[in-house]
Amino acid sequence: MDKIARFVTKREGELVRLVGDLVAARTENPPGNEHLAVPVVKSYLQRYGIGFRVLEAAPGRANIIATVGTGRPRVLIACHLDVVPAGEHWRTDPFRAVVRRGRIFGRGACDNKGPLAAMLLAGACLKTLGLLPRSQVILAAVADEERGSALGMEWLLRHHKLTADFGIVPDIAAHLREIDVAEKGAVFFEVISHGRQAHGSRPEQGINAIWNMLHFLERLRAAKLPAVRHRFLTPPTLNLGTIQGGSAPNMVPGLCRVGLDIRYLPGTTSREVKAVIRAAMHASRHETGGRFQFRQIADLPPTEVPTDAPLVRALAAATKAVIGRAPRPAGMSGATLTKQLIMHGIPAVGCGPGDMREAHAANESVPIAELLAFARILTLTCVTLAKPKE
């Protein structure tokens, strides 16, 4: 414990420079360009003699997989290289890290390049101090997380058979006070209302696809989504994300499309959600005479890890040892890489430094002290999980 603390604390300046170099690599997604961050990560890994592979799912869409130690168990820590676009209202250059009042400011400082730097520092600590004599830690810096991970973690899991016994995803900015143990499912739909075009002065001669869609949406909003009570998750939600229809004010629209995002809970299924949509469509068809169709675009099932799982216990104990308090189990309405890992048979939880309200916001920042603490927490967690069972 003391030697880990000394190793990490002595490298505060190194950590700050690493975050700054990562922020300066403009990996906004879209388009991604994660390859711009590769030299930064490679240089750091090479400094500590950590082996790695660079894997590209498409030109410029780089993933870096590094390993420390050999054997079992294998602990996978996964951060992402891409960031969302900078947007407006920054007080500083978003791609030039600024240190002020003990914080690092810059796009990705919190989500996810600060935690990525802490992960790399933890790997350096594990390697230099020889803390993994019979186990392995996999450090993954992946692409495309902000746009669904088709070129990142999902590609690595499917095409490179990336696997581990435990997974930690440092993408939950909660000031190290929470462990993400549960995530809602997310199912996306496109619904189409079919009408018949006519002149806007004679609407009775047509079928207005938009009016019929509005009728359907009101029925759907009034419907009750399937739910069971969950101690870490809020009730299910329905979001109307897009609506498109019509060509001109003086035309009766013949087509209207909407995009729906429904978040559902463990203990329920997307099949039950579909039944609610079908019922609303049936009612609208009966009452308006309209014609509807829908298709499922994506379905990410709900995931959950028991609060007494070894991974949760190890991470909680390490956090308490470093900052003096154990994090509380929590749930998320959104989805992180933990969901993909769990779906591929790897028990995974999320945790991390910073404030979730700063992720994707202007003037994003992260406390340096939390990054240093997080590096120690990751190191201790890996050491704990590496110990043989008694």
C-alpha cells in the first residue's frame, strides 16, 4: 500500500503531462481519428516496458491493447480514446489542457482521457513494482465509444476474442463515490405513419400521416411501460428523439417517421416493450384509419452485477483504503462499455473520478487529486483480484 502510494504520488507531474498530451490529440468523434492519440499512449507504455498491440478496425480508428503480467485471473481495464466534439462556450482552447486550481481543463479531461491516463499510471505501477507474479492486467484504450463502439470494444470482443475474468470501466464520473453495478436496457425503434398526399386546401382528400402519428404518440405516451422495482435504477423512460414528415405547408403529408428511445429495467424484456408499441399502433389504426409500421434499430439488454461479487468487493475495499470511504452501488440509465463486456461473459463494473455533469460539457475538467487516487485504487484492486482464493 505505501509503496504504491509513493510510486503514484511521485508521478503527479508525469500524469498531468500525459493528460495534456492526450487532450491535444484531437480525437473528436465523429470522425474519430483515434490514431492521433496512439503515439502518446505508445510512448508512455514503452517508457515502462509494457507490451502492446495497435489494432485498427478501419483506417485511423485505432485501439491499443497492452498487457502487464501473465496468467489468471485476467483483469481488463477499458478506457476510450475518442471524445465528443468540443462545441461552444469554452473559456480556453478545448484541445490545449489548462491546469488551474488543482484541476485539468480540456475536452476529454473527465470523459475519458483523464481516467485513461490514471489507468496507464496504474499499469506502470503494477509493472515497475512487480505486483502481478501470476496474473494479468489488460489495459485497453479503445475507439468509437461515443458512437456505439462498432469500431472499438464491440469489434475487439467479436473479432479479436478479447476476454478477461473481470472488467473495470473508468467511465463513471462520480468523484469515486459510486460503483456502477446495473444499467438499464436500451431499445431504439423507428415508427412510420403512412398517409396519402393531397392538396393542402383539400385535406379531406388525403390522409395526413403527421396527424395520425401524433395520435399514435399520444397513445404511446399514455401507455404504461413494463417495469419492476429496482433499488439502483429509476423507472423506465420513453424519449421521442426525432420526428420527420411533410414537404410543404400546402401539402397533406403522406409519410411521417419518428425515432424512439426506450430504457427498460432488469426483469423486463424488449419483447414486452414491443407489445406496448403494437398496442398503441393498433389503437391508433382503429381510431384514425391510419397505417403504421415499425422496426427495431437496436436493443441493448439490461445488465447487472451482484453487489457482493468479488469484483465489487475488491474495488470497494481499494477505494476505502485510498480515500477513506467505500463507494455505494449505483445504477445508470445510460450505457457504458460494462454492458458490452457483460454481454460477452465478462463481469464488469464502472467507476471513476470527476463529475458526470462535466462530461460532454464546455469547460470540462477533472481534479488532479482524484486522478492520482484513482490510479492507486485501480492498482490495489488488481492486486486484490490477483490473489489466489483461500
